[in-house]
Amino acid sequence: METFEEFLKRVITIVFWILLLIPLIIIPVVLLVLVPLGVPVPTANRIFTAIIDPLVMLQFMDELGLGPSSLFFKIAAFPGFTFAAGVATLTILYERKLLAKMQNRVGPLYAGRFEGILQPIADLFKLISKEILTPEKADKPFFWAVPFLVMAVGGSFLALIPLSPEIYIAKSEIGLLIIFAIIGFFPLVVLIAGWASSNKFSFIGGLRALHQLISYEIPLLLSAIGVVLLSGSLDLMKIVDAQKSMWFIIPQFLGATIFYITMLAELERIPFDLPEADTELVAGWYTEYSGMHFGILQLANYVKLYGLAALFIILFLGGWNGPAFLPPFAWFLIKLFVVISAILLPRGTNTRVRIDQLIRLGWVYLIFLAFANLFIALAVASLGVI
Amino acid sequence: MEVVDKEGRTLTFSVGPQHPGSGHFRIIVTVDGDFIVDVKPDPGYVHRGAEKMSEERTYIQNIPHLERPVIIDSCGILFPYVLAVEELLGIQAPPRAQYIRIIMAELNRIISHMYWLSIFGIFLGHSTMFMWPMGDRELFIDLAESIGGTRVTFSYFVPGGVRNDLPEGFKERALRTCNYFEKRLKEYNKIFFSNPMFLKRTQGVGVLSKEDAIKIGVTGPNLRASGVASDTRKDEPYSSYDTIKWDIPVRKEGDCHARGMVRFQELFDSMNIIRQALDLIPEGPVKVPMRGQVKGKVGEAFARTEAARGTMFYHIISDGATHPYRVKISVPSFRNLIAIPFLLKGSHIADMPPIYWGLDYWPVEADK
């Protein structure tokens, strides 16, 4: 086991070599490609400054039309996909460490030398190096499309979720409605996955997922309608603005609870992980996916987790509102940490429910409670408390 | 996709032999929607001919290979063999050896039940209940290792006593482990056995009534969970078990929850028995001195003991040679196998893991 000093030494050595190799090899190669293409090439001096000075780098990207204010940067990098994937990766690591602590284990320990912080990267390399197997009888175009469809569904509604008054990709007056419309695609994708794999376990898992997602989308939608009634808008920005004085979790506690339960079911997490119940269905509708296909599915799931957690914060926990000593985005991150922890915790303490119990819970109790919650919202709104 | 019947309503698939929920054992299941309509168990993947092998080896050479079928309960499967051979030889183990055998058999029962409990937890999707008992099981394995020398396959019981005496300071260590483990069991109860989700998944699932249980012939904890107070340790006391006091845990419900609770209670009882045995244990030799090859006199011998999964029975026929003429093993798992199709028919797919593992069926033991 290396000490921390040795680890630092290694990191410094690696950084030194990278800094040495960039001007010696990478920049000449890039220039050799760019000059014949006729792209306006900045001076080598400027490129070197850009590497060590982020501000120059940002300017540089601005000139190419890829700066932080451009739509491309927003979608690909900051409030968009890269940020979500980063949060998802950290969530995977956090989940493993948290579960390990609950179960008297240590969890990932060696990769990265310090509490296994590089374990997600090690996992990524493992998945990339594995062969992607396609079953002979599978419906190949659909089979190959599914991981990317899941990622598209999980990632696309992130575009409508604002992270602070300034950080957002797209604004819409009916943002909440669009988000629910996008989430509604998910059962279809899962059914395609179950059918296209041509595996009996995948098929049963796909059907289970279909039943589960359909029976839980209605309470999910109904519990969010209470918030719409109180704020009088489907625009997520306005919903957050309406919570300046009081978070909606206080008048809408029942709604928040229903949203939390349905969120767990929507994410197929224990106690609602029946579509991938590993002891009876091998891995449910994931069964035939291997290698990076499985990696993408897994990442998409956690991106979806991040998206729904962010939605929960915006609807019930007042979004980025908070005392002024921290910037709004910091408040958002703190709340994100709390909500993600709350989503991860049931995995350590609960057993899986059965499909008939799950459907009864969804169609009978949760819908009834969601309607009751709607009347609470109506009463609160008509009394003019908020 | 292979759909079997003409109406196209049912789907047949095979659970095992490499399924994560089965071991080397296959169940061919036909489902109609979420309900199981037909079940065909397919045992025999790990048949190794333990009975035939016994005819080719001497009485002493038989000991290591006879415990292979169920290594997590190796003393349980060896106990009746040793008793039967002693009957053939006309000897009896000294009192100290009898109590050491009790301690070892109960340690093995705890080790086996802990393994069962952790798999039961993960079969229901409760990963914490998988990790905790697997970790705490090591404490008892360490205790047993200090006596027997290896982790699971001890080959510790020999005709005429046990191989060696207890190590120094064993009593203190055993009592300390038991005291610690009792605290842990209370935590198990909080997080798993009184968890409403667990109750919802197991209560009323796979109900085996008292009449059916007797008719099918299940033994051990499964029989006790169906309301029959049957325990070979009480009914036909052997090896000084009659000097030890405890109550047989009996539940009337006969469902998966009752089977779980009976085994949970047996963890307490086994520790209780170990404590009493450590108090009662006398000084003296641990082995009857024997010289030369062990030769049974011409005749037959029977022995029946209570292993972790139920009644373990041996019938040995000797023709006076150094090898037994015939060894018949009757294992509890094979009798519990008959209950699997009986209970699975008509249940949900999701109830398959708790019913299957609730019976504590051990494929290797059944296949011998």
C-alpha cells in the first residue's frame, strides 16, 4: 500500500509528463492537421498560454464558437450531459461506499489509492475492454438501439431543468409537461429491450417494467400537479420563484412522499427493482447486454436518477433558494446531495416487493393518496396561504 | 421464444443449473402470466456416488469423503456415520468426547444456518442481510477451526471419540463470541426479521400445512415450522443430548416466515446448548484407544441424528471386513426436495426464491 506522499509524487510525475508531451507531440500534430485545412491557427505561444490559463482557454473556445455561452457547450458540457454524467459517476461511487459502510465493509479501496476514488474509471476501462455480445436470435437493430434510446430518454429531459437562475439550457412555459412527456417514453424503450433480446428472462423483465412504469407514472404526475396548483405555472423557473417564502414540501408533504416513492419505482431501485430482480430473472431486461452496452445502460440509469432528484428539488425543496451567504448553485448542489442520499438509502434496508403488491400499491393506494393530496393543494391555494 | 402449449398462454423456462438463485440444480418452470403452473425439479448434477465410494474404502478412509456432500454442515453429515460405526465396533465414545461432539455439531449448525440466512436475505433483495451474517459467520468458523484445524471440512469425528481435545482457552473465547453474537442477532431482528417488507414477502407464502408436511415427509426446521415438535436430539437422544435442556422452536403457520423464524430461533438455541455443554463437560480422555485396522463385526447398524437441515440417517452393513459392505445415507435435503414442486405450483414467479431457499434445499447433499 502506498502512502499519500508517494501517491502525490506519482500524480506530479504524470502531470509533468503530460505537460511535456502536449507541446512536444500533440500541438505539432494538431497544427499539421489544421494548417492544410485553412483553419485560422493561433500562434503557438497562445496555445501554450491557453493550456495553463483557463481564462485564455475560454476566450479561445469563444472564438471557435464553442464558448460557455454557446448552446453546444451548454448541451454537451456544463449544465448538460458531461455534468450529468459526472454526477452520475460520483453517485455510483458514493452508493458503493455508502452501502459498504452500512454493511460493515470497506467498499472500493485500492483504485486511486485513496478510498477508491478512481474506481468508476477502473470500471469504465473494464467495461470498454469487454466484448459486446449480440444474441443470434436478437432483433439486432432494436437491440443495438436500446442503450442509446435509454440514454436519450434519461438525458434529454435534463435540458429543461434549470440549476440556478443563470444556469439552464432551455426555458419553456410548459417545462414540467414536456418532462413528463419525455419520461413517458421510457416504458416503450424497456419493452423494446425485453422483446428484442429474444431471451425469456429479458422478456419477463420487460413486461414487469412495463407494468411497473405505467402504474407509477400516474401517481407521479398527480403528485406534481399539486405543485402546479400552488405555483400557478408549469414553468420550472416560476415554480422555484413561488417557493421564495415557503418550500412546497411543507404544504405538500403527502405529495412529496408520493413523488419520492414513485421516483424509486421509476428508477427501478430496491424495493422496486423487480424488472431486474437478480435472483429470479438473472438481470431482467438487462440480461443480454454486455460490455459497454451495459455500461451505457447503467450510466443512463444514474443520469435519470440525477434528473429526477433535480426535479424533486425544484418541485418540493425550493430549487436554488437559500440564505444569501452561498450562491444559488451551491444550494442546489447541497440539496442534490441530500436527495440522492435519500434515494440510495432504501437499498440497504429493504427487501424487494412482489409485482402484485407493487401494482396494488400503485393503482390503489398511491393514486388515492395523490388525489387526496390534490384536494389539500386546492384547499391551501383557495385559502390563500401562499 | 419458445411457447409451449397451443393456446400460447404459457412460457417454459429453465431455472438453473447455472442460475444465480439455485446452485447446481435445475427447475423447469412453466408460467402463465405471473403464476407458476408446472414445476419439474431436475436434481443429479452433482451426484458423486458417495455411497458406492464408501464400499471401496476403509471405515477411517470414509470420513473425509463422506463429509464432502455438505461441507457447510460437515459434522452434521458425519455424526450418524460415526455413531453407526461405533455400534458395529461395540464401543462408545468417552463422556468428554460426547460433549465435544455436541459443541462441534452445534457450531456447525450455526455456521450452516448463517449461510442459509445470508442467502435468504439476498434472495429477497436485502443486500445488508447478505453481508452481515456472512461476516459474523467467520467468527464461528474461527472457533471451529481452532478445534478442527480447517475452515469447513474438519474430519474431526472419528469412531471412538474425536481427533483431538479442545484447545486451551476455548471456553472463554466461545462464551465471548456467543455473547457478542447475541447482540448482533437483536440487530438482525431489527433490520430484517421485523421489517414490514420482509413480513409482506414471506407471510402466507408457500404454506405447508401440518398434514401435508407429515405426508410429504419433510424433516428438520421445515417440519417444526409446520407445527410438528419433532427433533431427533429430543426424540431419540444420542451423545449426551439428554442432559441438556432447551425447547424445540415450533411455529404453526408453515409459511416461509415460519421457516425463517424457526431457524432464527435455532441460532439462539444452539448457543444455549454450547453454553450448557461447556459447563457440563467433564475431564478425561477424548478417544477410545484402538490398534490396527478398524474391523466391524458381521451385522448391521443404524444411527439417526439431527443435522442442520433435518434428520440425517445412516444404515451400515458389515461383513466383517475392513470395508463396509453397504452404506446407505438418507439425507434431509432429498426429502425436502419433494416439497419444492408441491409448494411452487400456483405461486408467483417472485415467490420462487423464498420458497426454494426457505426449505434450505442443498443440491449437493441431495445428490450425494
